[in-house]
Amino acid sequence: MFGDDGGSGSSPSGHMSMSNFTSIAHQAANIAGVKLSANDIKRLYWQAHVESGVNPATGGGYNDHDGTGLPIGLFQYKKGTWNAWAKAGHKNIHSALDQIIAVIRDSNWRSDLAPYGVTRGWGPTGHKLYANGGIANTPSIFGEAGPEMAIPLSMTRSDRANQLLGETVVHMAKNNPDRMPNGDNYLTGSHELTEIKALLKDTIGKLGEVVQAVYNTALTDQTIHNANKREADKVNYLSNLGKGLI
């Protein structure tokens, strides 16, 4: 059945208690990168009550004959809507966890849900939230949870992708040094990434010359020593540059 190709296990049939629903809602919030208040959970629970009697195994709801089949599950998703909003890795339409994640990925979910105590249906009208990252293949908005980086995955934009990946590492090392492994070795200066990349490329080339020098008996020991010294100086320069000492 559609939606069973990935995600959490199917939830058991039957009415979910508020405590069980609350626990699963908090798991969903952590996965989706969304903060839920007690009132948020209360409203989610109410909408699930209206839609399915808070029974994630409910299927075969009202058929509006739009060609997308019957609504299914906790929030009564139809196939087309589910495929559009289910999060990658959480696409089991029979899972309470996956359905809650899909609901709160909608940027307008709080206004899309019925007010508490009002009996009416709902539908997502906003855009997908990507506070915890993810891959988008439809027009989306990012930056809803502070600074975020959008990196193109198209091969035609690989140069730009590599540049942005480097800038991401620099940003993370500069702003979160205590959360980066070997933080002292990460670049934290404000120098242009292109300059650093060029120096690294040049260093790799020069190191190749050093290796060649070792095998070239026509070179003197002093020549090899000088080549090694030049590269050691360049490595020290890069290290100081990354630490912002230059």
C-alpha cells in the first residue's frame, strides 16, 4: 500500500491517548526541527480527533472523487497530498509519527488547523520547512530558523556547490568551534576561501616536487632541504591564516 516504502512502523489500530500522542508529537517535533507548545499539541490532538478519532489506522474516509483515492490515517491524508508533504525517511502513511511530521512541516500548519473545539477539516497551504535540512526538488523557502545554507546538487553547479560547502565549514568553525571536531584545525579567519584553496592546491603541487627530488639523484641534499623548508613555511602560513593570526 502506498506510503509503506519507508518511514516508521505502522501504528496500532485504536484510539490514541493524549499522553501517547504527546510523546509521539515531541518525537516528531525533534525530527522536523519544530518547537511545540502544550497548546500546539492540544490543537494537533483535536484535529486528529476530528479527522480520525485519533486512530492512525483509520482508512477509507470520505471519497470526494478527485482521483487520488480515499483519505488515510491520523490526519486523513490523501495520496497526492501525502506524497507532497511526507518527509523523506518518514513516508509511512499508517504511522502516527510520520503523519505528525508531515503536518508540522507545513509553514502555515497552526493557521491551517481548525481552532480548538471547531469541527472542520484541514489542508496544508504553506511551504515545507527545512530547519533540520533536507533535499528539496520543488520550490521551497529556507532561513525560517536563522541562517541556513542552500547548496545546489546539480552537476552543472558543482563549482558553486563546492564553494558553499567550504563557506559552510568556515561558518560553523567560526561560530561553533566547541562543536567541531579538532576545532583548532578549522579555518576561522575572514580571508577569502578562494585564496586558501589556491594556496592548498599550490602546496600539494610543491609537495609532489619534493617527492620527485628524493628520487632524483642529480639533486643535492641542500636542494632537497631547501624544498622541504619552503613547504614547511607554507604549511605554517596556512595554519596561521586559518587561525586568523595573519
